[in-house]
Amino acid sequence: MGLIILLVVGGVIGWVASMVMRTDGQQGILLNIVVGIVGAVLAGFIVTPLIGGAPITSGVISIQSVVVSLIGAIVLLALINLFRRGAVR
């Protein structure tokens, strides 16, 4: 059940991050899920220990963990755009 929740929340986070970065038309639902989950994992390992709390990958869904995951997904999309186009946008 935790995996299904992670996939759904990761998809929503990836979709919101792609809307913020204006890359929604270029990627589908699968890439949204991947970006959301990878961004959540990276932010969970890097940012969460600095500010405290539990990462979204541990099964705890709070406002703090969702915001940290969203920031991680936005940063991941910015890095992908930087390498793909040479500009963050």
C-alpha cells in the first residue's frame, strides 16, 4: 500500500513541478511520476536532515514533506532542462 501511495503522490508532485517549470507538454504521466519520486528521494536525503522531519518516502505525508519533495522535483527538472537545452528556463 505504501508503494501505491508513493506512486500517486510522486505523480502529483511531478505534475505540479512540471507545471511550475512549464515542461508539462513535453513529458507524459510516466515521466511525471519518475521526476516526482526521484525529486522526493533526493530532497528527502539532502534537505530533510537539515530541517528535520520525515521524508515522504518513509510513508509520512505532511505539508513539510510534500513541500520538500516538490522543491526537489523542481530542482531536478531545472537540472534536466539545463543539460538538455543549456538554460534553466
